[in-house]
Amino acid sequence: MNGVCLQFFVTESDRHHGKLAYEWLLDAAQGLGVPGGSAFRALAGFGRHGRHDAGFFELAGELPVVVEFFVDDAMADRLLQAVGDAGLKLVYARLPAQTGVTA
């Protein structure tokens, strides 16, 4: 399948209406009919809010999480619309992707 890899970037403690942001994203995508998605916690990262490393206890909850979906263009548009309609302002990446199953 040719489509896109749609990635959202949050921190592990970000919340939306009391739910962890990565859980909200997974639930919203499932509700739209996305066949699958994953959330990946980073060991370290940096961005507009500085650097965060898993080794520092005081930074617990601030590590980056990438939530990733492989979908067609139309579903990516729907998911981005749902995120916007919910009032979330998230950094995302939309990359061309080809997916399949090995023989």
C-alpha cells in the first residue's frame, strides 16, 4: 500500500481532557477506523523545550513520545482534522510511505 506515515510528537505526561495525549490519539484514530497505530517512548530528545534524557529522575514524564500511523492520504487528513477539531496543537510529520507484508 502506498500512503503516508503520520507521526505526532507529544511528551509522556501531556494530557487532553484528563487522558494521556498519546492514548487520546490512539483512541481517536481507532474511532476513525485506522487499522493500527503505535506509541513509542524516546530514551532522550530535544526540541523547543530543551533536552530531556531518561537518566534524569527529575525529568520523569517529560520524555518525547512519537505516536505513529500508516494510513492513506484521506485517512491522514481525517485524523489531522480530528486533532484540530479537538483543540490540540501538536507537532506532526507526514511522510510518504509504502507498506506491505513480506512473503
